[in-house]
Amino acid sequence: MNLPLHERAVEGTSPELVRLTGLSLGESGIVFPEVVSSLLPERRPGPGEQYRFHFDMTKCIGCRSCEVACNEQNNNPADILWRRIGELEAGSYPETQRHYLSMGCNHCLDADCLKGCPVDAYTKDPVTGIVLHSADACIGCSYCVWNCPYSVPQFNPERGVVGKCDMCKGRLDEGLEPACVHSCPEGAIEIELVNMAGWRADYALADSPGMPAAEQTVSTTRITLPKVAAPGTESRGLQRIDLGQLQREHAHIPLVYMTALMQAVAGALWVLLAWHALDALRLAGLLAITALALTLSTLHLGRPAYAYRALKMWRRSWLSREVLLFTLFFGALSAATVVTAARQYGFALPGWLPIALHLTAAFLGILGTLASAAIYLVPARPAWNTPYTPADFVLTAAFLGSLLAAAFADLLPALTTIFPLPALLTPLTSAFAAPTHAFALSLVCAAAWLVNQALRAWRLHRSTVFESRAAWSLLSGSALLPFTAGSVVLLLITLVCAATLHPLLALAAGFAAVLLSRYLFFVTVVPLSMALTFVRSRPAAGAHA
Amino acid sequence: MSLLTRVKRLVGIDTRQQKYSYAQDPVYGKVATARLADTWVKTTCGYCSVGCGMLIGVKDGKAVAARGNPDHPVNRGKLCPKGLSEHHILDGPGRARQPLLRKNGVLVPVSWDEALDTMVENITGIQARHGLGSLGVVGTGQLLTEEYYTLGKLVQLGFRTPHNDGNTTLCMASAVSGYKLSFGSDGPPGSYADMASADVVLLIGSNIADNHPILCTRVGEGPGKRPGRTLIVVDPRVTKTAMMADIHLAIKPRGDIALINGIAHILIRDGLTDPAYIAAHTNQYEAFAAYVAAFTPEHVAGITGLPPDRIEQVAHLYGRAKAGFIGWTMGVNHSSQGAVTVAAINNLALITGHIGRAGAAPFSITGQCNAMGTRESGFTSALPGYRKFDNPQHREELAQLWGIDAEEIPKARGMAYPDMIEGAVAGNIKALWFIATNPVVSFPNYNLLKQALESVEFLVVQDGFHPTPTSDFAHLVLPAAIWGEKEGTYTNSERRISKVNRIVTPPGEARPDFDIFLALAARLGVKEKLYPGWTTTADAYAEWQRVSAGRLCDYSPHSWADIEAQNGIQWGGERLYADGHFPTPDGRALLHNVPCEPFTEQPNDEFNFILNTGRTVEHWHTRTKTAQVDMLNGMVPNAWLEMNPVDAERLKLRSHDKVTIVSRRDKVTDVELRITSIVAPGQVFMPFHFAETNSNRVTLGAFDPISREPNFKQCAVCVQKSSAH
């Protein structure tokens, strides 16, 4: 068994060595068998095993054949790369070290893409362990894009769905190498079997410079590092070279509006409840805003026609839970509106019914807002993954809710002057002026909201995590400074308007302040990702709604 | 797209399942349906000189997929990213589709007849007024051997101007000259197999990982790695190739001659030469040994910046190797001392006998897919078949083969490419014809070139792509077929003649270069004289076989059919000079005393950086081809400048800053700065592929006196932050 490698290869009995070609070295007469160790395991995974990638950084020359082969294999558009190359650098001239990462999907043991998916589009194949994504099931919500610490899933605008590396499962099933493995001139990528329990106990070999920590999702990719980067050696660590220029993330405009509107409604419901001002017309107003917000939210999807599927995974996905709670909220609010209207028309209904429905709707609104915030608490996006996110959502509800509730007093008479209510609907109104403490409430909520924003920014600035500091850099950078400053200025205008008893103007300014801040929330987040190259195409900021 | 489809896509009912579906390829297995082909055409890659065998899939008359040919000895099924996406260039949006003639300052479409009539009329008119030599023609290593041979006859025997050269003069002319200096003839003596079987591989100025990635399988850490093989890379920059090396000699720019002479010094001093080989097969050894005596390790260390013990170590490795291989590329060639540097490299191989044996060769890794074929068949620096212009016997041989009067054949080489450009500025060249090359981006010192292009009375640009920065200057644009649209042969770096096949028809009215040459000959009235009975490139090949018969580069035994069946055949076999007999008058190779001189434009206080230029793996030359491939273009959409952190700190520059590079000639603006320890302090590097940020605005118009190759690699520049717009 301890024969030299080449002799074992000639014997042809060793399972690791399968292919031999005789390579004549010409006149010297030596026949030196060229040994090519197989790049595929000899058998399918057994129980408790799965396939994984092995990437050998010492062999990779950064030629990028794997990236092109992958795109050709999957007929992907040029700007969607399921396999990507990253460059790392260490040391100073002339002892400089340059190395490359080549990475597709890591087919993690605890895949966050899978856990977050609201429609169960992801499955971990029971035989191969490959994390598979179904384009048919996908509704294009991009939540997996947010969840993956390696930024592996990518949204394809042409299709309206996400796509990702499936280890060329169709080829593996036939005993063929995946396209990247097949194309690599250096044999730097191969497929191996891994014992899942063993790997879970020790996955140190998954970690590498230029890669987010494997512990988050237990990446299965084994990476062979060059000496300079191997753990325990000299600490001239390989550094990423792609971080010098920060890129804005997608703005998700429909979500900017949807979250702000839903939070305003949820907050206003509580305020109006407290003021005992929930008449049918106000409820109808809140219901209309809710309908608008929920409709807008579907525009965020690549496949709005299948928005209903998002309810499916409520047991697992916060996105499903948000959709479920807001759907129930909409139902409760509708019921509350109908019942309140019926009472105002004089139908004899038990007195507790409207109250119960109001309270149900109010609680569902707050739960929905919290579920909404939970969506953003993803470790792959450190700038979102802080207590300031739920605080922001709740305080926005209070701030906009108080403004909206106060504005209703002015809004309804104003509207009824322009569009006189038909006689049939007049019973639905009730004369009500905003209480005198309405301004004080708005002031307190606005202050709390602003303090939360400021604290968040400060903590990002002082964070030890690169991606959080990077979010601060974007937030305070010259390109986005007008937005940041604009948000604060609008907030001050809101307070002036509220103080001078212009609730409609206050609401408009407050809403604009929140929209700007929410826009910044989306575009300044810096996701975890694998290292990329220095020069590369950068999609225009906000390219995907 | 119908409204219904549009709505279905908008709401997500239609997700283009068909476009993204997979199907079963009978050989390759599961693959995107879009890559499924009806037929596969065996051919050879049209990018670099490695000469990879490939299979191009065709469906409904369109090329849909590219694969490496698993049976091909060069690449064994592997391809680099350019090869893997090569099918995309054929229907690229930038293809030239119709002849264009400048009328009242605007290029307007014309018929082929009008285009060619105008061309012949204008050129012969100019020649009548200014002499036959007022026409200069620049061909390319992108043409088929058959086409290049046909072109040479057309230019020198049809248009009767001696001034015929190729863009290969910007590329490997120094290798040609160096081989001629040492061995009496061009012809790389080794092959890729030697690279794999050598126990010491020394690469000088050769970044194969970016430029010839498939050769890396022979020297890298991959499956082909031979135990005990040492790879030494000499490069001033920490290239991807340097990272593959066991020993990287981070040499000062143009320290290579000193290093090579220094290695010779150590070999002679320590008795690591092969005296029997020297005695039997070389001349001028005594003078050479005396000359390199001055190149002591300490002296060389001073010039190269390398530690003396490193130089000793490398010399001993090479001297003690059973088989030592030296490969070089543009780091050597792109220099005004390129030819003699090649001679210096040959010296090392000769004194150690590391030539003509398995694994042992001084080997020029050349540039373009058919640079070699044009070297052999061209009427440029030599007559076809490595014959010499100044040799009456050679001219007589050719005259007999062609049935013409020997007096018609030029007795001396015409102007080399740079001399034609200078000639145009000086007013000696009045008409220029560029074929499949883009000098506006590739020629050094753009301002002089621009003056030349604007000085000539008639400028013809024949290319597969339009517009190109060069065709913008043209009076006449001839749309040509490219790789994949014509049939013939390329010859790669290791002398392997490979078959290139027609995969699809050219777009629009584009015609193969060969057809254009024949149509011009007909108009000149020389078609039957020069090309009797020719209709296809097969006729040109048949004549070329007769013309090369008995020469060092003998194509006569190798038919197209054999070449195709055997996946290429190396003329001269696996290696040349196995018997130690060289094509010199006395059969012995010459050792040369090669002086080590500083490069032309040294940095000073004002222009305080040395600018080095080069390539990146994703792109090819001036990007006329690779800019057509969205994937490659997306990977590297723009140029960058590499600068050491020490310099960046001094200049208060930050990564991704847009910088301007200024030389005594011009400047390049808005180049993305990369601060990196890849380059030495005091040096900067930028890729030359990008017309938008053209490095040749600042490069130097200095040329090798022997090979006429430009000194692209070193010039003095300063770097400033670009002002905001």
C-alpha cells in the first residue's frame, strides 16, 4: 500500500488514481506515466455523506476559465457569474504573494439561503447534499441573496428569479465533471465526498482568507491554502484587494415604500385607538394605504403573479411570517372597517366586536412590523443585523403613526371639501379634532427615531466588522450625504410643521424623511461576500428594484 | 415580442424556461440547450500562438459552443477563457459587413467592385506619381499561412513594392533576429513537450499565466507537474507566472542581458559548460568566454538588483540540469535590445549543450496564432521558406518555382513596419494598407502614428471589425472574414502546423482575405501569373508546400488531411538541431558578445516612473475581438495602473483614484489606480488593450536596430491624479 504514487497509478488499483496516459519523453527513452488523479469521487455519496468542492489555491493561476465555462454551461448572461474568481495579496515587493479564489456555491450544511426562502424553492438534495434551487418555485424575492454570506445566489432580471451553482448536478449524476472542474487547466477544482457529521465537528479547512467565516452556514468547500495563508504559519495574511471601492446595493424602492407605509398604518391604528377616533372612514383610509403598500410589495418580486406563494414557509421563514401577519392584518382591518361601518349605519352588533377587531388588527400590525424587521436581521448583512433595525421599524411606526393619526383630522375635511361625500356615506364620518397633545407625541416619537438612527450610524462607524464600517462610509460619503442630510432636515421641517399645526405638511415631510432614511438603509448595506477581483464591472447602483 | 409575452414576463408567468433549459449532448453530457450543436467542426484557436485544438459546435448555421479538443496534444481538451468563448466573436455586433469608401469625408457603403477598383486605381496612381515603393503594406499574424503567402506575392510581385511587413514586428521580430544571429536561421528549436520534460525551466520576461495559460499545465502545480522540476521566472513584476515559480528573480527592468551573461560567467567559471558541444558546434567561444568574464556575480547583482547568491543558485541549477529549457516572450522581445538578448539566451543554451535534446531548448513563446506561419511564408524580413533577400541563389530558386524573372524579386528587405510609419511622416510612403491589425492602439507613440495615418494619400484598412480606432482613419474599409470563416493553416510556437476550418459564413458582404487578394491581383492583371488556376487557399498551400520543400521549415510532406487527422504536425519534428548542425555556412552556431546597455529612456526627477506594459488573460491585443464577448469585457472592462504602495503614499494617491500618466510625448487620462506590491517602487504597469486609455500614447518610439521591434516595455512617465471633470 505504501508504493510510490506513480507505481500505484501504474498498478491501477488505487481508488484515488484512475486515469493514466503514457507520455513519452522523447529520445531519453524514459516513459513517464502522466498521472492525473481523478477530479471526481469514485462512488456516489453514502449515508451521512455529501459531495463538496475542493479548491486548491496552490494550483490556481487565476486564468478564469472556470468562470467562462460555468456561464457557457448554464447560458447565463455575462453579468451573472455563478462561479467567481477573487484575488488576494500579501507581503511587500519583491516577496509579494498573489493568490486566487475560485468559488461557486459552497453547498453548506446549514444553508441560510434555504432557511430563509419563503416558497421552499431550495432543497438540500438528500443523496448528494447539493443545495438545489428551483426556478419554477422561486418568486424572485431575493431573500436568499440577502441571506447567503458568500453572495452566491444572484437575481436574474431577465427571468425574474434567482439562480445559483448546482454543482452541475445533471452532469454529476451521469458521472461527469461539473463544467468548472472540467475546464480548469490546472486541476485546481475537484469534487470530493465529505462525511457530514465529521465536517460539522471540524470544518477548519473551509476557512480561507477572502472568504466569510465558514461557521455561519458550515460551508462544505475544502480549500487548500498556500503556505503563506495556511493557519498557524507566518501571519503575512493574504488580504482582499476588492474592497477599496464600495458599491451601493439595490435600493428595493417598492420595499422602501411598503415598509414605511405599513409602519405608518400600524402606528396610526394604535394612536387612533388610544384617541378613540377609529371611525369607519379612518379605518377605510388605513385599509386603503395597507392595500397600496401590499400591492407595492409585490412589485419587489421578480414574479408578482406568484406573490401568494410567499405564505408557504411560515414555519421557517421570517419573510413568510411577515407576509402572513400583514395578510391577517389586512383581513382584520377589513373586518374592523366593515363592522365599524355597520355599527355607524345603525346595525345592531355587539359592542365588543369592533373593539376586539380593532385590537386584533392593532396587534397584528405590530407583530407584522416586528416580523418585517426580523427579515433584515441576517448575519450576512451586518449593517442590518443589529437591534437598531427592529427599533427603527417600531419607532417609525410610532413617528409616522402619530403624524398620520393627527393628519386625519385635517385630511378628512379637506378631502370632503374637494370630493363631497355622498349622502349614503355621511354616517361614516365623525367629527374629531386631534388632541392637543398630538404634537408632543410626534415630537417624542421623532426624537426617539432620530436618536435611534444616530446611534445606529455611530455603532456602524465604530464597529469591528468591515462590512458595518463600510456601511458607515457609504452613509457618510459624499455621494449619499445629501440623502442623509436631507432626511434630518426633513425631520426638522416635520417638527416645525407639527408645532405650527400643519399636520398634513408635517405628515408629508415626516414621510419623506423616513423614505430617505429607508432608502439609505437599503443602499448602504454592505453584504458579506467572497473576495473578487480589483477591476470588474460594477452594476449601476439600484439596478434591481 | 408580443404584448402577451411582455405581460407574462413582467408578472413572472414566463421565466424563459426554454432559454435556461438543459439538454443532453451525446459526448459532453448535460449542458445548456443553447450550447447543443448539430455538428462539431474541428479547428485551431485563433487567439494566441499556443495553438489549442478546439471543437466548435454549429447549430442552424451559427456557432453556439466552443470546447477544447481532448485528443489534441497541445491542450488536451483545455482552453483559456478566450478560447472557451471564442464562438461569440463570430456574430459580434462590431463585425465589418460591407465595403466603405470615404466620400466627402464620410465613410459610405460601396460595392466590392467599386471598392477594389478604387483601391487599385488609387494605389497604382500613387505609385505612378511617387514610385512603386510609395506603397507600404502591414499584414498580420492573424492571417492564414496560405493568405500571408498569397499577400506577399501580391505586394512584392503584383504591386511591386518591397515594403511588406507584419504586425508581428511589434511582437516577435526580435526572436526571429536573435535566432538568425545565433543559428543562421529562424525556427524555435524546441517544443512544448520539452517544457514539460525539462528539469529546469527558466522563463524570462514571459507571463504565460496571463498570456499563454494553457502552457502553464506543463510547468505549473497542476496534474502535469514533474517531481523535482524547478521553475524559475525572471520578471520585474510579480506576475501570476512568477507566483507559479519555485524561484522568482524580481529583476530590474532590462537587467536580463546582465543576468544571462552573468549566468554564462558562472557556468564557465565553475566548469558547468559542455566543452565537447562547444568545440564541435559553436564558433567564437574564446572571445565569448573572455567577454563574459567581466560579468561577475557582484557586477551583475549591481545591474539586476538580484542577490549574488540567487544568481549563483540559478546558474548552478541551469548548468547542472539534465535538460534545461529557456522560454521567453515579450519581456525580451519588446525592447530595442531584443534581438541581442535572444542571442544572449542562445549563448547559454549553446555553451551548456541545452539544445537539440529532450527538454533542452532556447524557446521563443510567440504571440499570435499564426505569427510562425507568417515568419516562414512571409515576404517580410525574409523571402518564403527562410530564404534571404540578399542571396542570389535563393532568389533564383524562387524565380524558377514561380516561373518569373529573378530580377522581379527584391534584392533587399523593404521597410520594416516602424520604418513605413516614419516613411509616411517623411513623405516617402504615400499609401498604406493595414490588414487585420489596429495600429492606433498597438503601435508605440500614437502621435507619430496619427501623423503618418493623416499624411498618406490613401489608407486602406482591411479588417473583420468596424469601426476600429484605425478604420476611423481609413479612406477605404474592406470587410474581411475572420477565424472561423475561412480554411487553411496556422503554425504555433512549437512549429506545429494546425488546420483551421470554416465554421460559418462571414457576415454581410465580408469576404475572406484570400478572395480579396485574388480579386486585387485580377485587377492588377497578375492573377494568372502569380496565382495560376488558384481558386481556394488549398491552391496556395500546394504552392507553399513546393516552395518550402527542402527548407528548414519544410511543409511539403504534410498535407492538409494529415495535419487535420493528426491534430497538427510539427515541421522539423519534435525539435531542431538534434545533430548539432546549424544552418550557417560552416554548420556551427555563433556565440555573440552581447553588451548590456541601459534602456533608452531612463527616469529622471520629472518623469520618475518606469512604465511597463503588458496583457491580462481576459483580453486579446487591442480588444477588437474580446470586446465583442460580453463576458470577457465584463470581467475586465477597463485598464488599470499598478503602483507600489510606497509611491502611492508619496503621491497621496488612493486605490481606484483616476490617474493620468504623462510622458514626454503625451498622456493617458483616467486610468484606475491599483495600489499593489505586484510592482516595484519606481515602476508602474498598465495593460495595453484599451483604446480608451491607450498606453501607446505615452510609450516610446524606440526600435531595435536589428529586428525593428519597438521598445514597448520601458519608458519614463510621471503619474498625477486626474482632474475631476
